[in-house]
Amino acid sequence: SRRSVVAGIGTLLAGAAAFPLLPVSRVRGEEVANDPGDPESCDYWRYCAIDGYLCSCCGGTHTACPPGTIMSPITWVGTCLNPGDNKHYIISYNDCCGKSGCGRCGCVRNEGDKPMYLPQAANNINWCAGGSADIIYNCSTAIIIGVDDDA
């Protein structure tokens, strides 16, 4: 009937309009124009809340896992000041999993680290436990997911 066709089209249009609202990872790994520092150094500004081995020293980059590892879908976040443009950026720290720890460029920086009962901002958790690559930790990345305009 004509009514069911119109209802079906309305449902389809409403579903299409709501699609962008679904909860998906929007990590872009975007680069910033003024990005000072060495991604293989613990003093690199993006690593203000990192705890682990740097993927940039382990065959990956500061935004990508080394070959043979898988990025954990579960992360912790921090807010770091970029001295190049004096803006605070929201950083997603993603663990790369599936191979034994790389053992190079171990960094422990705890700016803004929270206790374990606030896991979204605790850097002492093995985030590989929530992924498909087993619980074996290899290294950590630091991906910009946005600018903190309130800081």
C-alpha cells in the first residue's frame, strides 16, 4: 500500500540522518602545523601522560603501530600543551599489542595521571587486555584527537 511505502521511506530517511550520531572512533591521527620535538624522545610534547615504550622507537611511529602488532581499541586520554602553538591537544594513547614488549625508549610521564579507579585517565593499565591481539603489550602511540578549547 501507499502508506507503507511512505512510512518505509520516512524510516529510511530518519535512519540516514541519525547514522552520523552512532558511537564510532573518530581518531584522525591528524598532524599539527607546528609540531616541535623528537617523537623518539620522552620529552616530546605529545608524551606528557605516556607510560610505556614509544612505538616511534620500535618500528612504528608516534601515530602508528609497528608491523605485526594491533592497536588496542581501548585507550586512555591526556591533554598536552604543544609549545609550538601554545594550544592544549587531547591525546589518545593507544597501546600496540600482540608482540612482546619492544624494550626501547621506555617513558614514564604522569602529567594528569589518575588513580586506577578512573581508568579513562590512568596510564598504568595494560590496555591490550581489551583487544583482539591478546594481552601482550608492545608499545604506545600518541594520537591527536582534538584541541582542548577550554584549557
